[in-house]
Amino acid sequence: KSTCILFRSYSSTTTPTIDYNTLIPENGNIPKSLLDKIGKNLHSSHNHPLNIIKKKIQYHFQSKLSNDQVDFQFFDDFHPRVSVKSNFDELLFPKDHVGRSPNDTYYFNKNQVLRTHTSAHQNDILRDGNRAFLVTGDVYRRDEIDAVHYPAFHQMEGLRVFSFPSDGDKKSHFDPSINFYENQEYKNNKEVKIVEEDLKRSLESMIRGVIGQDLQVRWVDAYFPFTSPSWEMEILFNGKWLEVLGCGVVHPEIMHNTGLGHDRAWAFGIGLERLAMILFDIPDIRLFWTEDSRFHDQFKGVDKSNPSEKGKKLQDIDIKNIKFQPYSKYPSCFKDISFWIGDDFHSNKFFEFVRECCGDLVENVELVDNFTNPKTNKTSQCYRIHYRSMERNLTNEEIDQIQFNLRDKIESSLDLKLR
Ligand code: FA5
Ligand code: MG
């Protein structure tokens, strides 16, 4: 893994020749622990750090950009159950894009998923006639387990449409014979360049407004099926470049399909946990889901607005340099588990099974050994499961019991044989 790409993202272009549809179980692949997250709406919970971040970004777009006559609409409560059409097809994901794999995405059934990103709402909102908006919501991805990865997290999507004075040519910009991901004439087009500049300027000013004026920012070329050209923004944090958002100029085919073929637009998608972790020094992504008052008390009263007064102009929230004070780091302990894997084994299924079976006490799961017997061609893997509670000391007996339960159930659920 490279140092800056901490998330497996939709910028990956690997295209194995698989029909993912055939891999989707009839009753879906969503564990109950995740279904329980739906409706928690942490991003709308007053004084929750994710709510504070959301409002700070909304405030920024509302106040800083409203002088040039754009009124950003805010959408905060779209349900995370969306169609495959919205999440992938209308965003021009190729049929064999790895993001569609049920190893990466939670499916209710062949046609409906837990949205994997807030981009899933772009097309509908554009079709409804909105020209500038922010959408915030919980998103879900099957992923590895550690301090910065959790299968449920939050994103904010931003999009803004631009019209250019027509030179009499009323043709849609979309042309199926042009490869907009590569075409240089398109990428160097004057309007596209203007949109690019506005996008980068707006996002740099937003991120500095939220994190700090002296923040160092850089742009890295990226690929997303639904934008071209595309970039990722990285910020320098504790000496390391961290990816915080993906963005780009909306693909002309999407503009065309939503009735905006003459216009251009920019769009971005930003992860809220990552920003909140930086801003408040929150060390572990699981803390966002805790109900422990020692966590929530630290953010009480930061947001002075009255949650019942909706629709009022937002005030910026002064976080007064609040830093999360860990209320004690209880010791961790680890247990190893080794098994022979079959062809159908996928590490994400294992991570998820561990999460499902052992709950949020699991802090981290790491592969510590991978061995293929040259004679039998069988592969054995050993994973180390680190346990830690955010709230209390764990006893050895308790962890033994959890690990025993895991071993007891795992063979009948996953394609593997314990060693
Ligand atoms: C997307 O999800 C695109 N929809 C972003 C986008 C929108 C591009 C509009 C262009 C136009 P990506 O998978 O890179 O891209 O995720 C975007 C951001 O979400 C990341 O930069 C990161 O901040 C956050 N993120 C992604 N995966 C995780 C994860 N597992 N845990 C926490 N945050 C994550
Ligand atoms: Mg990314």
C-alpha cells in the first residue's frame, strides 16, 4: 500500500472479466450489524463531530459562494438504500468495474445496494432541476478493518452547474464517438478549464476554512467513471500526504442524460470521518459510533445553533481548538487464527465475518502469514485479530470465549478449513 492512498477507491481501473451479477446472493450480502446502522444519521445528530464538520462545510459554501448568485441546496436525509442504476449505471461504471463486486459492495438483491457513495444521488437531483447542491449521507463498503476503515462511513457530495454564453451552437457537448477520459481537446477546452479552476479554488478555500488557513494542499490526477478530468485532493498532515476527496468535471454523457447537455459542472465527494479525525484528533473511526457519554460530552455545546430552528442561515461553528481527550486507552490483546483457504475465499468476507461475530471490540485484523504448499498448491493464511474496548478492560477469558465462538462458526460460513 502506498502512503497516501489509504482507501481503496473508485479511481482503481482494474477490470477483471467477471459478471458480478452472478455472484450476488439472492438474499443479498448485508450483515445485520450493518443494517442496524441505517437510520442512526450521525451526520444529523446535534453536536456529533460529523454533524459539526458537515455544517462547517455547508456554512462555507453558503457564505463564501453566495456572492456570485449560487444558492446551494442541502440534502441530508436521502435513504442509503438505492438502485444499482443510481449507484453505478447512471454514473457510467463499466459492467465489470471492480466496485460492483459483492466483495466490495453491499447488495440487498441484484437491483438494490447500500449506496457506496453519495454520488448515487447526482443524476436524480440534477434531473429535478437543481444546479448547486450538497448531499450528505452514510455510505457503506465492504472493506478491511483498522483505525481508519469501517464498513459504514459518511460522505458529502457537492455539485455545481455552469452555463456559458452560447455562441449560437445549441448542440449538446456529448458525442458518443469521443472518449472523454482521454480526449485532449476536450480536457483543454476553455469552458472545461474554467470549471476546473473554479472547482480547485472552491475546494482549496473550503478545506482551509474548515481545517486551517496554513494547510498545504496538492492535486493528484485521478480517474472516476463519472468525471473527466478527475483529481484527488491531498493535504499535508503530520508530515504525510492524505487523500481527503475525489472530484472532477462531470462527464458530458451525464450532463446530456440529465437534460444539461449544453452546460458544464464540477462535482466532488469528501469523506467526513477523515476530516473529523484530523480536526478533533479522534484516533479511531469506531468512536464515531460509540454511545459513551465520555465521547459525546466533549463536543457538547460546541454548536451554539438551535437544532429546532431549521432553514435559518447557518453560522460558522467555532470549535475553539477542541481536541478529543482519550478517556483512557485500555490495553489491547490479540489472538491468531490460521486456516487453509479455498478458491472462493475473499479476505473482505473474512473481515466482515470477524466484525459480525466479534463486534466492535475488534480494532484491527492483519494478515501475518500467507503460505502456499508447493506440492498440494493449497494456501494457508494466518490472521492476527487485535481486540480493544474503547470503554473498559477486556478479560482474557472474555476474549477467549469470543475467539472460540468465531472458530466454532467460521468453517460452516466461509470457504476455509481451520488449522
Ligand atoms: C468516491 O467515492 C467518489 N464518489 C468521489 C467523487 C465524487 C469523485 C464526485 C468525483 C466526483 P472515493 O472512493 O475515492 O471516491 O471516496 C471519496 C472519499 O471518501 C475519500 O477521499 C475518503 O475521504 C472517503 N473514503 C473512501 N473510502 C473510505 C473508507 N473506507 N473509510 C472512510 N472514508 C473513506
Ligand atoms: Mg479515492
